[in-house]
Amino acid sequence: MGDDTAHTLWHGRFEGGPSEALQALNDSLPFDQRMYAQDIAGSRAHVTMLAEVGLLTEIERDQILVALDTVEGEFDAGTIRFEPSDEDIHTAVERRVTELAPEAGGKIHTARSRNDQVATDLRLWTKRELGDLAGLVVRFQQTLLDQAVAAGDAHLPGYTHLQQAQSVSLAHHLLAHGWTLARDVDRLLATRERLDVSPLGAGALAGSSLPIDPVRTAELLGFAKPFDNSLDAVSDRDFVAESLFDLALLGVHLSRIGEELILWASAEFGFVTLDDGFSTGSSMMPQKKNPDIAELARGKAGRLVGHLTGFLTTLKGLPLTYNKDLQEDKEPLFDACDTIRLTLLALDGMVSTLTYNTDVMAAQADSPYSAATDLAEYLVRNGMPFRSAHAVVGEHVRHALEGQDSLENLVAGDDRLGPEAAALLRPGMSVRQRTSRGGGAPSATADQLDRFRSLLAALADRI
Ligand code: ARG
């Protein structure tokens, strides 16, 4: 304790140095150093602006810019050396710049605070990251699309209450997840658009008495616009909460896909066979092939929801403006992004290497009972009110289940239904019936595939 007293940013005001316990709790460098490129970009814009408004000479500006290049090179190469006084990434970069350019470096923090600096860095980081993650989701959607195309006319049971309901084409089922993920991409990009505001120039909380130009730094950093209110600029972390929500919901969607794959890969379903490269074995039971990736996709959702609720709780009740509580924004955000990235990549690999056991799917889908609604709709086409039709078919189903006769025979022998209706119970017939827009028949799916293709192209363009 105390050796590095002279190096803290506030050493003028303090007689003693920070205690070890304070440093251990307070320092964010271990996790915020991953924003070094954004921190350096922010400093480049800041000093460029300072020179333009006359607060730095061109020589001073250039000395700082050269030092910033060196520091960035050190970070890139992993040769940067930290000092115990480097509390966070902002402190570390400023300390190193000042070592390299002692005179000019002392001016880098003119009219700037770590409060506007950290908000700027994290917005820049998040802006890039959300675009990257949206790209990975689109890639996974492309996998689902490719598989939907490859599935051709294969069909499987559709479920409600996890009970077989009506059969649908496999392509239809795969695309359902594709459409869900399209909303995730849209949300990530909308969040990215809303966060595109530069907080630089807000200072600690109230702006500056010096003639700085926040419009210019916003422009230099490629932000869509500068902040309007300095108090809001340094205390707003809505973009973190929104990102955490987007990622949590995306994680929830991936967990639902994971759960389905777990079911489908079970011996009881047997709908899919997992590729060896994307499944694991058991240390004890030689016969096992486990869907770990799908289970982790399911499990990681808990952690993502936790980051969202945890961070909202951190924000709740915080008075304006910056409070150190806000330093709790980075770890959940970084972890949520890393978690989604890993999960998407593995799940994409798992899905793209699946073998679909379409015979098993079809055998389940072609249970005559799953065509019961088609029989009722047959009666409706002949003028019977749906409620009565439901009762007529329901009675046949009950009798068939009681063992009176096969459903097909019962239907064929009922003159309101007859052989034409009974033909609907033959394998592969039911799935072809639901041709309404967005429905599960292969013919309706073809149309949907086209619309999904256009949507995917539009989303990819927005990234
Ligand atoms: N490491 C801090 C954070 O992540 C940077 C801002 C520090 N500001 C301050 N007034 N101590 O929030």
C-alpha cells in the first residue's frame, strides 16, 4: 500500500495511497482492458478536436497521437505493461501516453472525465459487438434455411402440449425457428441504432467551461449524433440493459431449439442423429451419445436472464449522474455477448450436421388420429357446422380407440364421410391439406421459403 501514491489520478488531493482492499474491489482493468481499442479511438477523436478548438497545439496533438499509436501497438502485441496504479483502461492508457509524451500527455484529459470516456468506450464496443452477433444469428438462420430446402417434402408431427397435433412439413418446422430469430436480429440492430449517440464532451457530468466541440468528436467517432444532456449522457446505461434483454431473449430462443433437439435425439423420438463432432460420449456408458451443446444452449439461457435482472437491479434507484455502481455494467454485458457467441457457433455446427430420420418422423406423423381435424374440415366443406363436425369425428376417434374398428373403416362406413374422407388418413395425405398462407403443407412452405429468403437478405443488408 502506498508505493504508487504519486501515480493516482487524484494524487493532488490525497495524502495517502489507496488501500489494497480498495484496489481489489475498485479496479476494473482486469475486465475493461478489452475496450482498449475503443478507449484509444476515443482519445484520438478527443485530442483531434482539442487541437481544432485551440486547446492543444498541432505539435502536442501529434505527440499524443503518436503515443496513442504506440500504446495501441503494445496492446495489440500483448506487450503492454500495467502499473499497480492502473485502476482501469482509461487510467492505464493515459498513464502510458504520458510516459511516452510527458509534456503533451498531461493535456490529454483536458475537458474530459472518465465518466464520459467510459460511456463512450462502452457504446463503441457494444455498437460493434451487436452487429457481429446479429451476423452470427443470420448465419444460423441461413443454416436453418439450407436445411429447410434440403428437407424437401419430409414431414413430422406438429405438437401442442407436447402431444401430437397435426403434421407439418419439416421445412415449416425449421423455418419457425428462423422467423423467431429474425426478430432477434431486428432487436439487436434496433438497439444498435438507439445507442448510436456520443457521450463524449459531457465531462464528469456537466460539460466544460472550455470551448470543446462534442458535435465534432461524435462525427470523428462515427456516432450518428452527440448527446443533448450531459447529465443523461454520463448516467445512461439503457443501451446495456437493452442489449442484455435482446441477448437474454435470443438465449431463450436458443434454449427452446436446444430442448427440441434434446427430445428429437432421444431414443423415444429418434427424429435426428447427432454428428460425432457435435455430441459427447459418456465416461461410463459406452452406448451413450449426448446432446451437450443443446443442453448448454438450454442452460446458458439462465445465465443470460440472470445478467439482465442483475443489471436492472443495479440501475434501479440510482440517482443522477455517474455512480460507481455503473461499473457493474461491463462484466454482465461482456459475458452475455461471449455466451451468445459461443452458443450460436456450437448450435449452428450441431444443426448443420444433423441427420434427419425422416422415416421415423413420417411414421409418427402418419398416425391416423393426427388427421382428425382434416376429417372435420371435410365435413365443413360439405356444409356441416364445425362444432357438429368436431363431435362426429370425435365419436369415431373414441370408438376406434376403444377397439371397435380402425378409424379408417369407421370413417369409410359413415355416409357423411365415406371413402373419400377415409383417404385423408393414408400416409402423407394429412400434411398436404393445410395449404393456407403460412400453413404447414409442403406447397404452402414453398411460398414461405421465398419470403424467408428475402427477409434474410434484408437483415443481412442492415448489418
Ligand atoms: N472504471 C470506471 C467504470 O467502469 C470508469 C469511470 C470511473 N469514474 C469515476 N468517476 N471514478 O465505470
